[in-house]
Amino acid sequence: MEHPLAGRTVFITGASRGIGRAIALRCARDGANVVVAAKSVEAHPRLPGTIFSVADEVREAGGQVLAIPLDIRNEEAVREAMAEAVQQFGGLDVLVNNASAINLSATLATAMRRFDLMHEVNARGTFACCQAAIPYLRESDNPHILTLSPPLNLDPRWFAPHLAYTMAKYGMSLCTLGLAEEFRDDGIAVNSLWPRTTILTSAVETFFPEAARGSRRPEIVADAAHCVVSGPSRARTGQFLLDEDVLRAAGVTDFAAYAVDPAESLVPDLFLD
């Protein structure tokens, strides 16, 4: 039986480690064409993984791959990367907006350069990638945009501790809300996906070290992402999805294998009541 993403082209930002890498490898197991786009071209002592190391893993997993060094703050580079992907693989079917910047500072402790970075990467970068991808996605018979961003929860407790980050992350979610409606008639599915629990990534290890053992592995988000972008694009758009809910709807009942430590209580992620 053919896998749902076999021969499909999936463009993933921030794909050199963590959740982006996990999504790339899950798509590769279907025989997808995977575009690994990220800034990391050289290994970092504290942040292992580059676009080239992930590209090797994608090939080993059964996918075709194109590794592109990309800073999504550069809109011209974004347009060129999309064009290169289409030239290489003949089209574009899925855009995964995973690249993100995080800084959980209170307002008076937030340097404006940090504010600018988060907004340039999160909100502006997501918008730029979508803008560049949509003309190509219109040519696909099952086009998807999936953004790793949270449900829009206006409870002030999600703003007060880290206003700048919340604003930037919600900017990504607003892209989902607006683009889903704007391009509904084109059949482009635009959805957001967010983990119900913290995920063991470098960001969690940096900002929530106490939550590491109560986290899940990136593979749960990757499996949920695969479920979403494998489905018919006209069946679901403009939704804010949680990884666990997506997998439960797909028939998954045992989540223990995703846990870093099954004996630990799970830590809920940000922005979820």
C-alpha cells in the first residue's frame, strides 16, 4: 500500500533539530520529498544537528531530500528557497512552519533586540513563508500549511509573564486564522498544531529544565503532523489542533511510548487551560 506522502514535497522550516527534524523523518518514512530548511549549517556545541545531518537521516529513512540554508527573516531568500524546492521536485504540497524564536522575559527584562527577533522569526517569518509558498500550493491537488503555534487563548495569565513571546507566537496563530479563510476556496488547508505537554527540545531544556522528565518526545508532534497533512485538504482548515487529540482521533490509545519518563507526571504546555 502506498504511503500518503509518497512523492509529495514537504517544506519544513527550523528542520535541523527537535520537532522540525522529527517531522522531516516521519515524512521521509512515507517516501516524501523533504526540504530541510534552517540556519544551522555547522554543528553547535549545545545544539546538535544541522540541515546536512538531518538530510542524511532523511535519506536513510527513505525520503528524497533538499537541504537549504535559510534564515526566514530574509524574504528574498525565502522566495528563492521555495522556487528551488519546486525546481528540484516539480511542485510543493506541504509547508510546515516550525521555525520559532523564544524568550520568556517579563516586559522590563525584554531587550528590544529580543522582541524584534521573536517577531521577525515567528510572525513575520511565518507570513513570509506562507506568502512565498501559496502560489505553488495552489497547483497541488492536496495542499497544506501547518504551523506550530498555539490556540488563541486571551486569558491574561498567558500574556503577563512573557508578553513579547506571547504576542509573537500568537502572530503565527493569527496567520492560520486569516489564511485559512482567505484561501478556503483554493482548497489550501491552513491549520495550527500545538503539543498538549511540553516536548523535550533544546528550548524546554533551556527554559523549563524542571519539566524535562515530564515531557514527551518530539515524535508525538511529528506523528500528529503527519496525520494532519496526509488528510484531504478540504476536510479541515482554520483549526487549532493539539497533538494528542489528533492522534486519539486517528485511533491511538497508548501514549506511554512518547513519554521521556513514563513514571513522571506530564507537564502541560504553555497557553493551554
